[in-house]
Amino acid sequence: MLSRSTHTITWIKPLLAEEQWEFFQHPDKQAFYRRHGIDWERLCAVFEQGELTPWPRSERIGDLPVHLAYHTYEDYLKYLAKARRGYRINYSRMENDLQRHGSLTLKAPIVLCGADEALLFSGYRRLCLAWNYGMVPGIWRVPIQLAADPLRP
């Protein structure tokens, strides 16, 4: 017997401007930006080259390890389910809406992808919602190292 979910999430392109905190304030992401020579202007310049891509629950996208992926259910329990109320409340609202309506339209989480590593830039709660309901979420996959990139040394 196979159980199927009737819940669905439609993923749309996110707005980078709404995620500025993740770039300027998130302490765990700063080393990644430095390693890849990413400043805000550079990120804005390559953001439009992103594409919606499925990301099954994993710590990798293809061959790339994804920093801050926190992909296991145990990670969810540690970083979201037991997080302070202010962080959890947005997830709870999305989950309630999904249960109530059966479908949601959400901005895709953003993943920055370099040549040898990637970073979950934003959207952890949205990823958890999809993963916890057995769905494969869509992400906005942004290439940060381009072959013909004049900004890259």
C-alpha cells in the first residue's frame, strides 16, 4: 500500500531584496561569501541567472555539498522545532495554511552554488515544510562562479 499526500506547494522565484538580512547579518554565512568573493552587488548581478531546480532532501545538490542544509529530521528538531518561538511561528503558520488549504504558493529557497560547494542562502523553514510533508521542494539555484565572469579573479 502506498500513501500519497494531497498537499502541494507551488514554488516561485524569490525576491533577493527581501533576503538582505541573510547576506549582511547572518554570521554563519560570512565565511562562504568571503571565500567566493561575493559582495551584495555581485550577488545582485548573478541572481537573475538562477533557475528553479528540484532539491530532494539531502546535504548535497548533485555533487556539491550544501553548507547549512540541515537536511535531516534530527536537524529539523534541533534548529526549528525547538527554536525560539519567533523563529518557529512562521513555520507554524505555513504548516497550518498547508493543512487548511491543501496547497500553498511559496517563494523558493535560495541556494548559492559555486564550483565545489553551495550554501543554503535562505528559506530553511520553507524547505523543512516541503521535506516534512514528503515533497521535493523547488529552490532558486544561483550560480556564483561563472565561466566568463569578469568579477572573478
